[in-house]
Amino acid sequence: MKHWIPIIALAATAACGTGLKQFDGGDLPDGQDPGDLTDGDATDGTDGDVPGDRSDTDGADPADGDPAGDDGAGDPVEDLPPESDVPIACTPIPGTGCVAEESCGDGRGDGLDNDCDGTVDEDCYCNPGETAACFRGMPAHRGVGGCMDGTHTCPTGEFPMWMACEGGIIEGEEICDGKDNDCNGCVDDIPECLPTVFCPDDATALPLHWYDLNGDAIYAGTPMTWLWTITPPAGSLTTAAECPTCKNTRVWIDLSGDWLVHVEFTDELGRPWSCDFIIHVRGSGLRVEMWWNEGVTGDYTDVDLHLHRNPPANEWFNGDDCYFSNCDNYVWGYSISWGYAITPAASCPSPSPSGSDYSTGCPNPRLDLDDVDGNGPENINIDAPNDGDQFRVMVHYWDDEGREGMPAPTFIRIYCGGVVKATFGPANVYSEGGGTGDLWRVADVVWDGATSDCAVTALSSAGTFNIQPDASQSVF
């Protein structure tokens, strides 16, 4: 949940709601009273000025003599309303949106926990591999304030139904931190709230870039302790920020998806604070990501990602198939030409991965990451496909070094226009070593240029993955 947790409340004089407070009309030294702008009196309160009289030159008001509340001809500005300590009001969202029964919406779920029983779209059928946004909190709070969607995935099976909704941020206790923590539509609706700590807004970033974590924007003081905790999407090799205990640091973003950032610190008075926010990592165009043997340490296996254009529906390992031998420009070289424009350098991975040179732009399609002795991740991108373009995603288990005879549970995620469209796996593929291993034909993708979206169709049979032996390389 997204919230600051103070042990001791901050002392403040500002009102709740927006944090704004109107002046109460008490006397201040001359020149500091907002209703007394031009007179030369030594002390405010002795001149008889009235609210709204902003043009007098002395306390006698000889220019117009207006009584309080009267807009006289000699008064160039309308009289101001009576001053008050009442804050500008904010009306919270009414109700929770909870109903008696869960709804499947269009038949495949609506991404909500309609009956507020802690599960989303239970008993709603879905398409195998499909991944969609979902919200674990109260329906009325979806997308309000600090509340953010997570995702759920449809498993492979004969009668697939949505798996658990994971990630996102739901309602929490309202804290004086400049955020709408309880997602009721009102920021800091707490008596006497004047925040000195500010939980960041959710942000967006590009994959394969460093992302700056700016603690100074959260707290301007000098904290006694500070700690960043990073929870990346599955398959990431990032385990922490570059300097987890530094107030200002950065984190390496190696995969698309939502990255949960948790920060906690202790201020100068010994009060602990904490906050959660999300970095939405979004690449452009079509992006396919793969990882395998999740959680296995000391892994030297090599699983390869392939993306084949269609047409032609011909064999693999040729110029119509983007893979390690022809689709990178740092080891084997870049030797294919599918007619796509070069992506400007500013939108390319930075720094260029694995020694590749993206200083003048990066090609399409391209294999940015090829992990030959580990468990990923790998990715293939086409930043701007043409409308109607079609592709097939395939996995080949090249070498099982050190894990001979053991399967490699492999996962695939497909993003279109920065949005995750499908997640597949784990699929158990086997290798005989030396470039001989199973081919898992994962899915077909059709690009919609008008919406920067795509349709993904799983290549499965009777609820099982389409895994074929190495001899099937000649078959599309």
C-alpha cells in the first residue's frame, strides 16, 4: 500500500483538505496585513480600514469613506469576502463500489473485486496467456489518488480462469504526505496537516536505462537513516538500488513492467517514515522478453529468443528470423533488413547493452540482450511495426551446460505499445547440448498501427505448450 507511516504527527497550523488557509483578520505590523496594502500607518488596526479597501493612503479613508462591505465609487476593487479559518473543502468519493456478487463484465472479467472478498474476477474465463490490468482494492477507488492497478494472467489449460491479481497499490491510512493515500479523492484530509514529507508521484521510464531515485524531492532535511527497497518484475536481474542506503541514488531498469519502490527513513527527530510508489517501465512498439530457470544460481545454460516475421512462413535460423546470429550488433553482427526505420539514439537503451553501439540510433528488429551463460533476461524489439505486420515468437534451448538432462522452465512476456498483453510459462524445454534442443513456438502477434496495440494468439494444443524437437527447425 502507498503510504507514509509517521510515529509522531507533525505539528502544523494549516487546515486539512488542500492545505490552504485564509487569513483571519488579526492585526499584524503595518505592511504585512493583506487587507492593508498602501497606507502608511505605523500599526495596523488603528486606521479604521475596512475589508476590501485596498487603495487608501491613510487611516481616515478621505477618498471614499466607504462603510464595511460597501463597494463605493471611489473603491477600484470590489470588497473581499469576510476572512475565515475554514479550509477549502474537499468532498470524498461516496461509498466503496462493493456489490453483492462478482461480475465478469463482458464475460472475461472487468479487473475489479466487485464483491470485495479479496479476489478479482474469480470464476471468470479468459484466453490462455492473456495478461490484463486488475485492481485489488475497493472498486470506487480504482485509479484514484495513490491507488494503482496490478496485473493478472490467464494460465494455459482447457478451461482457463484468471489467476490472482498481483502488484499495484491499494488504499492505506491517510497520512500527511501530500498524497491521497486512502484514495478517496482528497489529499491530506487530516486536521492540521502541513506536509514536510512528500511521497513521489508514480513515474514512467524506458527499459534498459538507469532511473534516478531522488530522495531530496521526498524530504528536504537531513535524515538519520535511509533505505530504498526495489521489487522488479519477475525475470529481472536487478536486486537493489545502486546505493540502497543513500538518499539520492539510481536503479538499473532491465525489464518492462511495474517496478515497486519502497523507501523508508528516519528524520532528525527520530521519527520513521515509509512510502511506496511505482515506476511504470514502458517501451515502444512490440517488445518480447524472456527468462528461464528462475531463482537458479550458478546457471550456465543458454536459451535463445527468436522473432520470425510472417510472411514468409518458412524455416527458422534465416534472414526472416531475428535471433542471436543476425539481430545484434555487438557479437555476431547485424545482417538482416526488414525495412524498418532506425530508432533515434535518445530512445535507444542507454548505455548501449553488451558493448553495442547505439550512438547514432538502434536498428529494428534488434536483440538487445543475449544471455549465453545464465537465466536471462533477453529481449527483442521492433519500435515501430507497420500496421498489419505479423510475427511468431519462438524459444530454442541451445545448451544445457551444467544442467544436463534437466528441463529449463522458461517464461515469455509480450508488450505492445508499452502494455503487457500476454505472459506464457513456465514451459519446460530440454536440450541435448551443442545447439540441439527443443523449439517452443509460443504465440503469433498481429500489430495494429492505428492503436499501437496488438493481438496475441497462443500456439498451444489441448492446454499444453507447442514444444517440438530440434528437428522441427524447418517447420514454421
